[in-house]
Amino acid sequence: MDIFALIAEDKIKAAIKKGEMDDLPGKGKPLKLEDLSSIPEELRMGYHLLKNSGFFNEEAKLSQDILKLSDLVKQADNEEDQARLSRELSEKRARFEKIMDERKLSQSKAYRDYRDKLHDKL
């Protein structure tokens, strides 16, 4: 253990002895842990930051699904499974592209509005 972990552990033990941890919300309830096995370890912190800030949304989920389905299509044993997975992959890609197009349109409109307001002030 490094020095910071030891210091933190000592402070936690001292707080428990003083009773400072008795009234914490969720005490005695199981933790709700997310399954992050599909996210590479080096990207997990970024995932948490984006998710907690409300930025992680449908396109991120679709992007993950597209990657998984792409791998499954390549590994499919028979043509029936491959066709089914390919259809599902096409649907996910179409949904993803639609969301991204909507985002581009909304961003460009917002940019135009901002530019116009800025131009009017100048």
C-alpha cells in the first residue's frame, strides 16, 4: 500500500470510531455496481465522468452495441445468424447516424443563432 492509501485508511477508521459514518445515506443497503466489463479499463474513468455529468446518452450506447454486433457478425457460424445480426447492426447504425445528423443540425442552428446575436451586438 502507498502512503496515501494508509492515510486514507487511518482517517476512515478514526471517523468510524467517532461515529461520523453512522448516518450516511444508504447505510446497510447493498451497493449498486455497474457492469463495466465491456469498457476497456483505461476508459472507465472517462465513462464515469461522462455518465455522471449527463453526457453519456443513447449514441454512446449505440456505439457500444455497433462494436459488439460487428464482432458477432464476423464470428457467426451460420448464414441465418449472420443475416439476423447484420440486420440488427444495420438498424443500430441507421439509428446512430440519425442521432448524429440531428445533433449536427441542432449544433449548426445554435451556432448560427449565436453568431447572429454576436453580430448584432457588434
